[in-house]
Amino acid sequence: MNEETSAVKQIAVVYHSGHGRTEYFAKHVVAGARNVAGAEVSLLKADQLVASPARLATYDGIIWGSPTYFGGVSGPFKSFMDSTSPLFRTQELRGKLASGFTVSSYPSGDKQSTLMSMVVFSMQHGMLWVGNPPNFENNAGATTDPAVDRLGSWTGAMAQIHHKAPVDSFDKGDLETAKLFGVNFARTLHRI
């Protein structure tokens, strides 16, 4: 199937951002996904979906985004996750694509734990997980900070920014990772 001529696919990027950094990263994920022909992308705040999680059933694919707080998703994002229990009982998200990203202030920050909680959440809803696309820029000798996927995550996209830094001061490689992550998700959605 040619992704340029296939039907329009609806993608939701559902996120929580405590200080604006995860939102800034999310906007780059959205920009990447919108670069794929036939992808319509909505940026949705998790805390605003708590009252109406059924809206998610209208999307073909959903990307989750949360900062990493104490080795997991933020409290507001977890409240959103819990609000989807009616969708779990009816399995309305079954077969939809899912993926996730996270931002922390430390290079590790236990971001993998956050992504794994998103994977389990998606699996319980019967969703199909899409990982971060492979990028071998680091192996080719690129300087670490500007490199794509400089933190080396295959599960989902990761980024790191100091907690006192301005929201727009991500490393160039992290923002490029966000865009490529969005592109990969949208292209994968068109292939199924």
C-alpha cells in the first residue's frame, strides 16, 4: 500500500506536562507525524480527557506522553490512565496502535520504567505497541548531544532536559528524535 495515497488516519497524542517541557516535546512529535501524508494529528491534554476518555475510540493510533516523576508517569497522567477503565471493559481500543514518550531532568531518570508502564497500559487495552525507530547515528560516531536517540531507547522516545532549563532548550538530537518518532508512528499506522 502506498502511504501517500492511503486513507486518512487519525492520531491522538495524549500527554501531561507539569512544567511545559513534555508539552514542547509533544509538539515536535506531532510535527513529525503531520509530515506524513494522510495523517491527521490531535494534541490532547490527558487531564482534560479524564471526564471523557471514550473520545479515544475515534482514533486509529494513540501516542502517550508523560514526564517521568519518581520513576513513573506523572500523577495526572496516571489519573487519566485509570479513567479509561470503561474502555478496558469494552476493549474499545483493541487493535489500535500505541506508543509513548517521556521526558526527565536526569539522563537516566528511570525513564524506561515510565515507558514500560505505558506499554503495559496499552497491552491491557489490547493495543499494538510501536517502538522507537532504530537510528545508528551514535554508532557512526556522531557527537552524543546532537545525535538522534542519544539516550538509546528502543521502547519509545526519551528526552532529557534540566528541570530549571527553559522549555525550548532541549538538545537538538532530542527534538529530532521527537519528529522522527512521530514520522515512524504515522508511517507504521499507514502500513497496517
